[in-house]
Amino acid sequence: MARRNDLMAKRDKAIVDKFYELYDKQRKRMDDVLDELSNKHFFLDANYIYSRIFYNKDNNAYYESLLTKNNQHQKH
């Protein structure tokens, strides 16, 4: 089970990274981003991807850290 959890954590981090790139950097619409993640990158249901990003505390904390890091870079 530990190996599976490690793989899920790596997959989730990749999902958050790609979501951040598409939504926050490229400024695409949320529904377009979720559709792209679902159909071109991870082949998971868009609602599942959304829930993994925003309802999983570790993934959401990681996403928030990306936003914070980006805001700090913009201020300098």
C-alpha cells in the first residue's frame, strides 16, 4: 500500500503543477483546464481532478504554496 500511496502523491503533485501552469500562468478558463487535464494529460474524470486539487488538504496546501511563491516573485 505504501508504494501505491507514493505513486498517488506523485501523480497528484503533477496534477497540481499542470493545473497551476494552465490556470494561473496561461490564464485559461477553469472548465477548459479541467477538460484538458482530464482528456489530454491524466485521463481521469474532471470532477475527480478538481476534488484532488481543492478538497485534499495536502494538494490544496501545495497549490496555495505555488500561488504564494508566484505572488512573492511578482512583488520583487
